[in-house]
Amino acid sequence: MTKVNDVGEYVKIAETKDISKNQMQVFNVKEREILLINLEGELHAFDNRCPHMGYPLFFGSLKGDTLTCGFHSAKFNVKTGKSLGPVTSERLKTFPVKIQNSSVFIEV
Ligand code: FES
């Protein structure tokens, strides 16, 4: 584990070059799959499991700031993690992201 600015404990998961603009990628962190999304240059980190039935969100699609699960089409706002319907009202589990130099850290 790495401490960043004494704010909390953060784990390095990637380098900024590992994820292109408007793409998503899965990284394994402490036995969890973290879905990292680069939305217009801003990074967002989520548990890769869909809150509907737990299937991996990575197989979904990203259009603008909306992430759609590939299994039953639940939609989520990437900026807020909130559900946009239709099959669940549960929000995505999010993780704070910090960038230091070119390294990406998430708080787990
Ligand atoms: S598991 Fe994602 S919508 Fe059902």
C-alpha cells in the first residue's frame, strides 16, 4: 500500500498511459476487479460487478457519460455512479481516484 498526501491509503493500479480517453479497463486490486473509466480525461473507478446481478460491467458499453451493463442493460452515470434505470436503482460502488505524477491510485 502507498500513502498519498496523508489523506488515506491508496493502492497504485495503473499508469495514466494504460487507459485511453473514453475507454474502460479492468485492473485487479486486492482480490477485487476495479473498472477504471477514462471519461474525457477524468478517471473514475468502480467495482467491476454490476449492482443488479453481479455480472462484470466491463462487457458493457460506454456512450458519453453513460455506462450500460451488457447483461440486462442497466444504465449508470459514470460521473456520479447513480443508476439511470431500468433494471436496478442501486448505484455503482465507486472508489476515490488520485493521480500522482503519471501513476493512478485508488482508495480501497
Ligand atoms: S447484471 Fe448488469 S444489468 Fe443485470
